[in-house]
Amino acid sequence: PPVRLTDYRPYPFVIKHVHLDFFLEPTKTRVRNKMTGKRSFGEHALMNLDGENLKLISIAINGLAVPEEEYEITPEGISIHMPAGEFCLEIETEISPETNTQLSGLYMSGGRFCTQCEAEGFRRITYYPDRPDVLAPFDVRMEADKDAYPYLLSNGNPVRSGNIGTDRHFAIWSDPHPKPSYLFALVAGDFDVYTDSFTTMSGKETPLAIYVDKGDSDRSAYAMDALKRSMSWDEDVFGREYDLDVFNIVAVRDFNFGAMENKGLNIFNAAYVLADGQTATDADFEAIESIVAHEYFHNWTGNRITCRDWFQLCLKEGLTVYRDQEFSADMRSRSVTRIKDVIRLRSRQFAEDAGPLAHAVRPDEYARIDNLYTATVYEKGAELIRMLRVLIGDTAFFAGLNRYFDSYDGKAATIEDFLNAMQLSTSEDLRNFARWYSQSGTPTVTAKGVHDTIARTYTLTLKQHTSATPGQPDKIALPIPLKTALFSGKGRRLSTKLNGQANDEHLLILRDFEQDFVFTDVSSAPIHSLNRGFSAPVRLVDGLNDANRSALAAADNDPFAQWEGLQTLARNILLEMSKDEDGDHKDSLSAFIDAIDEAYTATIDDPAFAALILRMPTVGELILDQKDADPSKLHATRLKLKRAIARHMQGSLVATVQHSDTGVFDPSAAAAGRRALKAAAIDLLSGLQDEHADRIYESFLSAPTMTEKLSALNALANVENGGPSGEYFDKALLAFEEEWKDTPIVMDKWFSVQAMSIRADLRARLHRLCSHPDFDFKNPNRVRAVAAAFAMNNPVGFHAPDGWGYEFLTDIILKVDGLNPALSARLTTSFESWRRFSPDRQAHAEKQLRRLDDANLSKNAQDIITRALALS
Ligand code: ARG
Ligand code: ZN
């Protein structure tokens, strides 16, 4: 049965203090857990503690062994008869980190002990009320072999360490901030350490350290720099200061997702820590900066204020993603960051919202909590915070946040608590806004404008509609804030009046299903520009014709709106071309290419932005606008369009490719932008098949950075058949492997570039990758480098008409599930859009989903399979 929000009951005991004692051995780790506390209400004599895969050694209350009839081991944990009054409960258990392939709880990675407890991993370490609303200060002592595990780390502040005899040693850590168990962490092993320090705004010098594989410490410099910038940004923008004596980050190679915000001891997937120009792409640097910031920002939004229950996950995640996006916008180009965030939202969250896995940002039931770490909770959750800020204004927004921090510090809160704190700072009624948290699905806003020459008015009629989603057949109207401007036919932004207020940009708030907005003082028929800056996470049918849209794209001063206008033109022309394959589409094509060329020339001084202008909507995005989609056809159409652009702009594209920064590597946004533009140019030129193969191969060989190497390799991967590019691709792969075979994070790129290729030998290649000696079903990064890269980023291959792509992924899921259910469930979500495709494809996908359904997989995977197969 699912867990329901309405079933929430407070825990009837308080834990005043936890003392954990670890005796670390790979297959037999002893955990002594001493909890002091008391019953907080009611007459519950039974105390239920969660536990999973634990071997109970002993249990005592107030120093006396508990007789067997006083407790019961249940499928979920243990139930203990408790005496009245204060208690000291001591439980000793044994676990085997070495054989823990789920990577949840205490496990081993590269010969080191590490933990992952969110959401429910702590119960795999010891018996405990493993729920986010039980907060306690933790003291941790651990001991281990001294040579094998020289560094012993946990949350909070270091207290003491020392030797035990000649071979072993111990360390004691104390975390004064009460925390839920999901924020617990422990690490033991050998590392290189990159150190630095940060002086907080109240003048406290805080040592910082990043623990990485031997030999990797130089590659931690960028993460450290990002950490220090995050610490100072959170002080400057949100007034939040760090609150412990030390801050540590540990990089591990085996990790189920990006990183984890454990109090004072963040644990990271090594892929999001290590970087230098030789081994990491600019996208990696960008991801590192944002994930380091994200985990650090959780110290306030997540740790100091945590969630009452897991339904409130967006309380910490949506807000923290919003904060990391704002940080990146301040560190880099605000408009380029915004565009990338919107691309990500649309490709992942809109797809989720449009399929069988759709759920609310704050859902009201779930089968498996691990499956709720979704694009909707994270990315749409962040959009809701941004929208709230637009709706109530900066002053109320920051006042409300300060009130939230003041009122809930040290507590486990809910979305209602958050909205109440905001409500006290604004006159805007937030009750309707709260619907955004409970209603799933992406609203579509449709616009129609009518100009009245005599009255000099422009009446904009806006409608909203949200399609039914699983469990929610009927939808209510949401408040949708749309930043709006009107332009003259010549592309001049008009100052107009709305409700008597003159402005050249207005905020329209669509509150009903349909509403008219009347602008006055509009002398001639204008062109409207809606949802500027993507002020609301909606789909927009703006009612403009392509001529008006081109005029806008050329004139708009809002970079997001300009980019969006061109993307919409591109989407329209791609869908038109794929509907009518034999037509020549000459007029619309040449108008479109002129618009792109013009925008490119106009923005060339901002290369990161120009690169986005050259990027055409992906097959994955186009599918969202289609029924019975045929990805091969969409891909072919897209290629045709890219080819036409490349033909037309060949001269300037070649010039861009020939450009290369010289001198020392510079990871800044400006230098990254130049490389992004070069990559976009190479990508377009590769559309001309073998014409530019020599140039691209040459650019691979001489690439001074990983970004340039990989963009050339990607281009070679996507030249379809035969010709010199084919040989170049294989030669380049061989050279790459030779150079990087001992650096796993770089080799992941080697695996994924092949999994994303569309060459004719793709299927055989994938099988070769899976039987490569370095392929490892136990390592999530490696599995994802092949399986997720293929299923999520190679629509042509994955949706192959004869179904082999679905079968390949299914075979992998079946192998992974027994080892790592969280990973297999994540891979299974690749089937989420299966009903959008052509009937033959649907039949093949359904066959594989049934195969998974029959295989008796983990609860995590089964939850996804069941929902994917359900009739909506
Ligand atoms: N809280 C972590 C982060 O956002 C992610 C934890 C993911 N946990 C999970 N079970 N999927 O930074
Ligand atoms: Zn997070």
C-alpha cells in the first residue's frame, strides 16, 4: 500500500541524544547505538524503530538486557516495549558494508567506507526512527585499521582521535545541531586532501577540505573555489552563515546520484568534484559549480530547517535548486543560465508531467520514496519559488524567507509552514498559489490579441488549460504570472498602459481559466511577447504568425524571449518539414535561416548565447508536441535543417571552428562560451557528412581541452555511415582509450559518446561496450554512461522501429536490479513516454515493460513499471 500524506502522525518519542560507536570491518562492522530519550505523548508502550538488513547482537534498556518477549523483530524493523519515563536504549547490530551493492546505508567504494542515508539508508546501519521529523544531536566514535583507513570522518566537529594499540585507531566527532538520521554520514579510508579555509561574515575562520583519490588533489581546486564562492554568496544574498568548525567534502566513485548534503560532511559522486581542462568539459565545470553550491546551500535549506516528512521533499529541494540556479546566474551569464535551466526543465520535467509518471510537486502519496527524487520535485519545485518571487516582489520575498529561517530554524517544516511565512510578508493571497504544489501537469496558456484602432486598445485574451494526469482528472485554474511586453510591427518596444499604469513591460496574472487584459494607448496593431524570462513554467500557444515571430526575435531586448522566439520558429519548421517530407519548404526555410544568421551575427560578442542560438530543438523536445511520434523521421528532419543552416553559414562556422584559445586553460564562463560556440559550429558542420571530416578529426587531434576533444568526437559519432568520418571516429576512440584508460571519470565519456552515436553499427557497439573489461554493473556512473546515455539521449537508437533498443535497455535493467534497485528504477523511467510513439514502437515497448513486470523486480523498479503500464 502507498504511503499517504494524510497518514502523517508525529513520532511518540523524543530522542534527546544519539551516541554511535562503529567498529569498522568490511564484512562485519559492529554498530553500537545508544539513544537517550523519553516518551513525548500518549500511552504508547511500544517503540517502533526502522531496520533493514541488520543482524541484531544485543539490546539493553537502562543498562539491563531486554528479554526476548519484550521486543519483536518485524519486517520493517523492531518493536520494543518501553518503560515509562526517561530511557537509555542501547542496541548493537552487525552489518556488511562490503556486500552492500545498493549504495544505500554504509557501503564500500574503492576500498573505503562511506554512507548514503537519504532517504531511508540509516535504517540499514542501525535500528532507529528513520524519519526526517525526529531530530537529535549525534556523537560518533569510530575505530578502524590505521593503515587501511587513515582518515576517519563524520558530521559536525572533530573532538578527539588517537591510537588503539599498534594497528588500530579511533576518532570522535560531535554534531551539536540536532538533525534527522538522513543527514548522518561517516567516511573511513585513505585519500589525498585538498585544503583551504574560509572566514565567515562574523569573522570565524573555517578550515575546508576535499578528500579525493590518491593523485587527484590538484583536480579539486575548482570545486574548492566553487565552495568558497558559495559560502560567501549565501552570506551576501541570503544572509546565511556557516555554523560548524570545519566543512568537509568527500568524493567517491560509486554513488547513486550527484551528491549529498550530510551536515558538515558532504559526500559527492567523484564526477562532480574532479576537474581540470584536460579531463573535464566546460559542462562538467558548470555542473560542479552548481552541485557544490547546491549541497552547501542545503546547510540552511534542508539541514537547519528540514522536512517534516518526505512529501515535503520540495521544501528543501525546490528552494535549494532555486538558490543554486540564482548562484550560477550571478557567477555566469544570467540569461544563458536561464535558457539552460529552461531547456532542462522542458526536456525532463515537461516530459514527466505529460506521461504516466506525472505527480504533483508536493505529492500526496507514494509507493517508494526513492522514486520521488524527480525533475518535478526539483526543477518544477524551483520554478514555483521563482514564480512566487515574481508574484510578490523582491522585498516581500526576502522578508518572507527571513521569517521562514527565523521561525523554523532547528525544526522539521512543511510547505504550509513555508507559505505561511511568506504570506505574513505579502498582501497577495497565496492560497491559490498553493495549488501549484498539489496539481500536477503543465498548464498550456493560449493567447489571442485584438487591436481596436479607434479605442486605441489591445485586448489580450488568455486561457489556461491543464490536461488530466494520473489520479487528477479535473484541474483547477492556477495563478500564472506572465511578464508581457508589446512591440510595434517594426520591432520597437511600446510603452503601454494596463490598469492605468504605464510601462514597457507588464506583469499579467492569469488567475481564471479565461481572462481579458486590456492595454490602452496602443495606436497601431502590436505584437505581443509573453512569458518573458519564462516567468511561469507553462507551455505557450502565443497565436503569433511566423512573420511576427521573426520580427520579434530580431528586435526583442529580452535575451530569453529572443532565444525562445527562434526556438519556436525552429520547432514549427521542423514539425512542418516532418509532416510533409517531400515539400521543399523553401520560403519558410530561407526566412528561418536568415533569422538565425542575423541573430548569430548580432550576438557573436556573447559566444555562449550565440551557441544557444545555433542549437536546434532536440528530438526529445519535438516529441512532446506529437502523437505517434517517429524519432528517426524527426531526427532526419532535424539533420536536414541543420544541413541547410550549415550550407548557408559555412564560411562563418568554419572561421569559428578554427578559433582556439591559447595559453593556460581558463574555466571561466567567458572562455567556456567561446568553446561552446566552437562546438555548436562543429556540430552544424558535421551535418554536411564527410565534407568537413578532415577538419573535425584534426580538431580532435589538436584539441587543447577536453571540451574541444569531446565536441569533435561527438560530431564524428553522428556522421551516419561510411566515408572517412567512420574511420576517424574509430581511430579517435582508440587514441582516447589509450590516453585515458586509467581515469574512470574520463572513460565514462568514452562509453557514453559511443552509446549516443547514431552510426549503423550502434547495436553491436553497445554490446561491445557492455562486455568491455572496464564495464561494471556495480558502478552507477559506468552503467549510466552506457544505458542512460543511450535511453535518454539517443532517441533514434532507443526507439529503433524493430524494438531492439527497448530490449537492450530491458536486459540491462534485469541485470542491475538485483544489485541496485534505485539505479534500475531510474533506468526504467526511460520508458515513461512510451505511449507517445508510433503504434509499432508502442507494441515493442509494451512487450519489454511486460517482461519487466513479470520478472519480480525490486519494489523500486516495480513502482515505475506499474505506473508506466497503468491505463491513465
Ligand atoms: N539530497 C540530495 C541532493 O539533492 C539527493 C539525495 C537523493 N536521494 C535519493 N534517494 N534519491 O542534493
Ligand atoms: Zn538537493
